[in-house]
Amino acid sequence: MPTSLRKQGVEGRNGPTIKQRVVRASDFSILGIVGQFERKYDKAFLVGDPDEQKVIFGNNVDPNFYGPDVMNKGFWNNLAGADADAYIKSHVGFDGSSIDAVVANKTLTDQEGLASVLLLTNDLIIAYDAHDADAELAGAWVFHAAQEISDYSLSSAVLATTLDEAITRLNDLKAKYNLHDADGTTHGVASSHQEATDDATDMATAIALCNSLKAVTNAHAADAAQHTTAPDAVNYPIATSDAASSAVATLKIEAGYKAGSSIGALEYGISGNRTGYKILNGVRFTTQLAAAVIASATEATVDSVVGMIVGDIVVFNATGGTGAIIPKKITEIDEANNIVKWSGVFHGSVTGQTNDTVNIPGFKIETYRKSLKGIVAEVEGDLGDKWCTMESEVQQYYVELIHENNRYIKVSDQSSASTLIDTFPDEVSTMTLLASGADGTSPTTAAHWSRDLTKLNSLPVRFIENPETTDVSIQKAGEIYCANRSDTPIWLATLAENRDKDQLKVIGSGYQRSDDVFQVNMAEWIGVDDDFNTAPNAPDRIIPNVGHVAGAWIRSIATLGVHYIPAVESIVLVGINSLSNSALGENLSEEDRTELAEYGVNLIQFIDGSGFRIRSFFTPSTDTAVLFGNGILMRNFIKVSAQDSLQSSENTPNSFNRIREDREAIRNFYYSLWFRGSTGSVPVGETFGQQENVAGTVTQPEDHFLVKADPINNPQASINLGERTISSWFTYPGPAGSIRINVGILLR
């Protein structure tokens, strides 16, 4: 047996990829905000720009709400081109234990009783059409005394197959019948049996009108004083049972944003009461019978099945025998032969005739919004043009799927127990607003805001703010929430407006602690253009500064690096007309500013030749290690980046090599920050505050960060329990907030 050899010669081939563990920087351009907005949801939405924010959260409608201005005039403005996102959580009324806000809604009833309306309407049409034809004759009248003086024929004698068609036919029949009854030439007595019932507009009024027309026309036909030749006992009396309805719920419409999908949510509050709808019934597809259908048939051949789907309700306008409107549910379609099939026989006695109309009914839902000025406009026009069905098997047209991404309403099938076409919602041809929406408890305590904060859980927000209150207990609860999260986002506190130095010192001291405080305090509210007063000489609207601060900090991170604070000359605040600081004074001395900084209170000031700028960026902590905002930010940045990047290490074998791989991945991340910084263009060593030694040499990476994963912090007992620990420490550059220049005289 010959020896099996690999191909001789020199050959190159692609080998498998060896993947090294790498820590990559996480996204630190994400704000979280809880606040008051026009549209309110029990969910935080990720928003990428002001236009998207407006669609989801509405307009700036209430001067007591600061959320819209803080975002639009503060946050988005101050990014100044930097990419960023925000998770916005609009406040929902919460009493401290449960939501007490209410979603605006309307429950729509079905068309149960439609079959009886169609049956009676069509019998009225057939009877009147034949009766009036006698009055149109020039002579030899069977019932009437003479030819009518005008034509009172129906606009259409085609049998109705939908509620909309029935309403149209009934209103026309009422008008033409009244003219016919009032004609004193063709009748011995004029206007003996006038129909006074209101025109039909919906199911209820259609039932009332067709039942009244039955009684009135029966009386008219039997009146010998009117019909001097002979009463009409041929076409009348109409013995069909009165139309009746015991309609049940079929659709529920609720205010919401894409609430029919997993990414959306219901909308709570009074804003939903300005969302409206119309329900327009009609025919989605129409064709004709291509061949007669016997009463016992279970299938029919039609001219086209192109618009039919298995599960659709198909309605036959059958004219054979006494005629009838016959709805069936399609169970099978033979496309090659244009055959539709259903369960059960066609009808007990009625047959279908060639060219009889065959319809697939449908309905449309139009969505509307009403402004505070009362202006109504259609929204989601593309969805309003789409046909819907209540049959869930017909997914292409199923109403819940059609409107699952509607940005203003959620549509829910109420599983009506009515049969076939009766499950369709009743016509609502006039724009109707949702109702019962309520804002619930006004938030005045930390408990009222607590649910809003929990909706940020697990979301990658790096900074969080609540501009709606200066209540210290609420602001402290926000910082505690941040501290209890593993990623410890930074709370941007909203301080009381226009306070003097001593008042600010008291406020600042209330937040100070000797441990880590994941918070930055910025005094002075900001004057911006007032959307609620557009007069040329209108004063500025005064709003909290937290949106400006968040936008400026993210811009600083993006352009300068994570090691910077946004209190530098290149980070000028945008969108500020003035500062509300009359109590503090504009000409604050550097000593005053230093004194406030000692209490963890930072300032915004106008600098000639530069603009409005943040002047310092201290935290309320008295611990030097975490005295500055960039220190706690850098720690978060390194921690979160390592945590996000090493998710793939979870549940890998807890071996020496695996531990070392994770350690080296984190160490290499530190080195990348050392050489390039978080922007990729930071001078070597600046991110960690490289210094000069006494000997004249510069400090090296190992002087500024340490990564440890060894038997000391990973003892065998811990490894056996599946525990792996990688510890690291780093230095950060304290901002040069106090620069002293000494100039002396040198004597020789």
C-alpha cells in the first residue's frame, strides 16, 4: 500500500484567525433625561435629533415644562456637530406606588346587525323601485291615478353590500320616496305618509331609518285614498323583520407611539385626548361571478381572484331567486381557475347569477391630531390609505399589523364574537377624538419620580438629569440612583434659580460627602428665546442649564477627549442670551468663585472675547481622588469599556491563560489611551497626566496605571468558584483651575 503524502512543493494557504481579546471604547455620548413633555410614556425612547424628539414627544406646549427647551435649546444646540443620542423618559403620573395617569382611548363596536340592515334596505329598494315604476307609466296604471309629474327614481337600485352603501341607499330612498308621496297628480291625496326620520350616518341611525321606512312605505302602499286605482298589494307589505343590533366591542383605539410593536408604548395623559380617528368602510376588491352558483354550492368561479386571500370575507350580491347578500369566509383559492371555496352551502334558496357582484369588504382608519389652537390635521396619511380587515389570517391587511407602527394610536382587536362581516367596526365618518386621558398625580416628591428613573435601568446612559425640579430630595434621589448602578452614570443636578453666594454655599454643602459623589452642580439658570412669547421685545425665557452642560460635556469628550472637563476656552456654550444671576452678580471675583467651588458649586460666566462658558467642574465630593468631573468620568469610561468588551469572556474556562488574556486586554486599552487618548489624537501621556520627575525624566505608562490579575486577587479558592477579578488603577489630570504666575526681580 503506497504512503499517503501531502502535496509536494511550496504552497500558501489561508489559516484560521486567532482572535485576541480587545477592549474598545464604549459610547459615552448618551444622555438620559427624565422630564415633562407633551406626550408621556411609561418607557424611555432613544432619540437621535430634535426632529425625532418632536415626533415622539410632541411640541413645546406648556411653559411649566422645561424638558423640551432643555433638550432643544440646550442639549442638541451644544453638541455643535458632535454625534450624540438621548434616552428621554417623559414623566407619567405616578402616586408613589402605581401609575394613576390614564391612556386616552375609545372602544368601537362592531357591525352586528349589518346583515339585518342590508336585508331590509335591499327589500325596501326592490319594493320601491317596482312601485315607483308604476307611477312612471304614461297609462294603464295598476296602483296610481296618473303619471307622476317628475322622475323619483332611485339614484341607484343596486343592492347594498356594505354599511356605507346601505346608508347612501337609505338616505336616497327617503328623499325620493318623500317626493313620490308628495306628488298629488299620481296620488289621490298628497303627502299622507312622509318620512321624517333623520338621515342615516352610522349603524344606529341606519337601523332607525330603515325600520321607519318599512312602516311608512307599507302604510303608503296600503292607502286607498292615495292609490285610487288600487292599493299596492303586489310589492307591499314588506314583511322582512325589522333591523336590529346588539353590537359588541370589536376594536379599541388608544393613544400611543408605535404601541402595536415591541419598540413602542402607550401614551398617557391629556395630550392623547387631542388624537382622533375616522373609520371608513368600503370595498377593498371587487369582481363578478363568471358562472352561476347553485344554492348548495361550496365554491364559485369569479372573473378574478387577484385581490383575494385565504381568510378573507367575501360578499356575494346574489340576485337569483329572491336575492340576498351572502357573506362567506374563503377557505381555499384555486388561482389557476379563479375559484374561491368556503365551508357550508351557498344559501338555503338563493342562487348566484353570472355577473353578480362579488366584493371583499374592508375599512380604513384615518388618524388625526388637534393642536391646542383647535386646528385638526390628518397624520399618518399613508396608513390611513391602507385597507384593513378583522381577519387575523389575512396578515397583509390585518388591522393590528397595518397600524402596529402608527405613531399616534394603538389598535387592538377585541375578538368580537359576531360572525363574518359583522365583526368590522361601525362607520365613523366624522373625526372623533379619543377620550378619558388624564395626567395623574403631579410630581412633587422623589417617590413620584422614582418610576421614571427605573425606566432607564440597563440603558447605556452616561449622564442623567431632571430639569423639572430643584427639590434637593428629588435631586439627591437621582444621584443615589446613579451611585447604585454598576455603571454609575453622572447626575447633572438642577439647582435653585438665581441664588446669592451664601445661598449657593448652603445648597452645595447639602450635596457634599467624603466619598464618591456621582454628580456635578452648576449654578445659574439660562435665558433663551421664549417660544411662548414671540413679541419683538419679549424677555428671555429662563430655563435650567443642565441641557447646555450635558451637550457641552459630550462635545468636549468628542473633540478634546474623555480626560478634559468642558470648562475650557474652546467649549463655548451655545444658545444663551443671558444668565439669571442678579442675586449672585455678574462681576463675581475669583475669590468668590473659588469659595463656591470649595462647596462643589460651579458657575457659568460670560467672558469677554469668548462668550458664555463653564468656569469650573468640581464634584460635591471632598475626597481629592474624585474632586473633579473628569476623574469620575474617566473611571466610568474605562470600567464600562472593559465591561462591554469582555462580555465574551463570561463562562469561559477560568484558566491562567484566560485570566491573563483579560488582563492584557485591559492593559492594552490603557496603553491606547496613553498613546492616543479617547479621540485618537491626544498627545502622548496627556490622558493620564504625564509629569516630569525630579531627575528631569518624564513619567512612563507604568507610573500612571496598573492592571492586576494574579494569584493575590485571584486565589485558587475564588477560581474554583468561577470568580475572575481584574483590578486596575489609574491617574487622571486635574484641570489647571488655579494658575499662579510668579514674577520676581533678579539682582546680580
